[in-house]
Amino acid sequence: MAGKPSLFRIGILALQGNVTEHIDAFTHACRIQDIPHEILPLRKKEEITGLTAIAIPGGESTTIARLIDKNGMRDAMVHFSGSYFATCAGLVLLASEIIGEERYTPLGILDISVSRNAFGRQKDSFESDINVQGLDTPFHAVFIRAPVVIRTGSHIQVLAAIDSMAVALQAGKHMAFAFHPELSGDLRLHSLFLSTLS
Ligand code: GLN
């Protein structure tokens, strides 16, 4: 069995969105677990080589997708052999299908169909304590113009749901969230992800 890498190198996609919060969250989560780490902003395809994981932050998925293509990063991201940790717009970008979106193609890493901003205007942003598989007590989840997962493929494990809609999921080594775990001051989901890396 392969052991844990001696050094976790985590690239935070830093094209647009809340990058600093993820850098801070992963830095603290690694320190708590005493994991040797390098948390790096990721802006070029050359920087992907040698990463253990890539985090895709929330933001505006249309803009992030455009910048991924502009920077020539799409192929390297699609073929990345490490793990993804994706939040909100990041979850949209990893999907195989975005309902009603014709301006750009998502990366197709996760076999899910999503609807952007589907919680609707009155629930543009909301917070909710949700049960997440793998955590002992509820997680305070911050939703900001969150996407809804309409369909999950057979290899997708739903970790949390609201009204039967998946809001946290795992697919093998990847984890994706419709909410923003980096904004809660609770590092348990970052830690859970770190514990799956090898
Ligand atoms: N709904 C936004 C999008 O699709 C994501 C919002 C967010 O990341 N907070 O880009």
C-alpha cells in the first residue's frame, strides 16, 4: 500500500474567487495534523505538475472557466492524477453537465449534472447546520448563490443533502461542496479531505 506523501503540495486555483480563505484553511488544517505542506496559488499549467491536490474556490464559474481556457490549463486539469477539493463554483466546474449553460463546457471530472444558482433569489445566500457523513456533529454551512446537484452518477457518494439535493459529495479521491467550508471557521472538511490524500 502506498504511504502518505512526505509533503502535501496543494494548489489553490487562483484565477478568480475566494483564494486566500482556502490558502489559510488548508495551511491551518495541515498544521493541526502536523502534515508537512506547501499551499500554493495555482495560475499556470506548469504549476500543476507534482501537486497532491487542487482546490477550486467559489467565485463565478463562467469567469473561472474562461480563465482556465485562456491560460491553457484545461487539458492539464482534466488529466490531473491527484485529488480535487471543490467549493461552489468549483463544484460547477468539475461537473459533467451544467443544465442550461451553453457558454462554456465544464471539466467533466465528476459524473454529476448541476444547475447554477438554483436555490433562487430569495435564498441567494443562506446558512444552515447540516449533517455531513464522516463528521460527528453538524457543520455550519454557508451557501452563496449555491449550485444544486440535479443528478449524481453511480460512483458519487452523497455526504450531505438538503431537501434530497446533494450539497456535499465524494467521488473516490475528490470532494465537492455546494457551500463554502472555508468560510465557517471550521476546518473539519478540509481535514477530512487531507485524511483521504495518499
Ligand atoms: N453560482 C455561482 C456560479 O455558478 C457560484 C457561486 C459561488 O461560488 N459562491 O458561478
